[in-house]
Amino acid sequence: AIQLTQSPSSLSASVGDRVTITCRASQGITRALAWYQQKPGKPPKLLLCDASTLENGVPSRFSGSGSGTDFTLTITSLQPEDFATYYCQHFNDYPLTFGGGTRVDIK
Amino acid sequence: QVQLQESGPGLVKPSETLSLTCTVSGLSINSAYYWGWFRQTPGKGLEWVGSFYRGGITHYNASLQSRVIISGDTSTNQFSLKLNSVTAADTAVFYCARKCQRSGAFDIWGQGTMVIVS
């Protein structure tokens, strides 16, 4: 199974900060990667698929990049509603797997 | 709009079978979408359990394959998860979700249901 390693596992940031989260795959997955946001007690919310395609309704401050094994989720100007946990998920093959998550909290 | 809702017992005894149902509204489960089950625990994070497609096509996580069955019922527009021989390690929040047509991401999720094995 392909393993996804996210870093950092947590970070503290302020409103307005630029935040970058990385996701590294244990083998090449072309661009078969999605990013989700999850808030406590809620299901994951799809932000981007195919590594960089923004889902409808997701603010443009979210962006994704990368291909192969290294991927990045960037939030250009952190907003209060962005404090949450972020997960990457690959869909290169089965089994689908997720990264361990990156918790973004308020500094 | 499309909505998914999980239902089932919140408490299951060890060695018994965990059974959950996902009721889909706003779209037929017989349409050209994969439907999936996931679980989440504090220790293991998010885990894909398996996926279902019309006609009975299924894919399962190999770590659970010997214990899991996912099936659909078009008459009720539901798909279900059965996980047998459960242990405390199966305690989790379970989610059902719809896979995007154009990618392997899941764009619509149920609210989740907590299942405790005890």
C-alpha cells in the first residue's frame, strides 16, 4: 500500500499567515491526490482533487501543487474558519490511503 | 442536492457483526458513481474500508477484506457495510461517501456515525 506522510503534524499560525502543508507519497502517484479539511465532529470536506484542481465553492486562497511523490497544500492568507485538520488522500490505486493529518491551530 | 446519512447500532459486542446503512437522497446509487465507506479513529486516522459500484462491483481494503462486505439495495437507495468478527480495534466513526466521477476523491460525505465495540 502507498503510504502518505504529511508534515508537519501540527502547526500554529495567525490569521493572515501563509501556511504550507506537505504530503509525500512512498511511491509515484502522478497527480492522483486529493486534499481535505476536517473540523471537529464533522466529516472531511474535499478541497482539491488531482493535486491542484479546486473543488467548486472552495476559496481561492487554497491551492495545491506537486506530482509524483511530493505535494503541497498552501493557504495564502489564513482565515478564522481555516483552523482545522487537513488530510491528503491518494487515488493512484487500491487501497486508497490518507496521510496522518496536519492540525492547524491558532497561535 | 445529494445527501448521505449513515445509520446503525452504536454499540456492537466483540465477535459480532457490525452493520451500517448509508441512505442516499438526491441521486440513485445505480448511477455512475462509486460509493465508499471509511472509518476514523484517533489512533489510525482516516481509513478507507471499501467501495461499491452499481452491479455489485466492490473493492475492499485488503486489511479488512476477509471480514467486510459492501452491498447496495436499489429499491431503498441504500448501500450497506457489514464487518464481522469485530474487536475493540474496530471502534471508530464510520462515514459513507460518494466518489467524484472525474477522480478518485470523495466529494460528498455523510455526517458519520460512532460505533463502539464493547
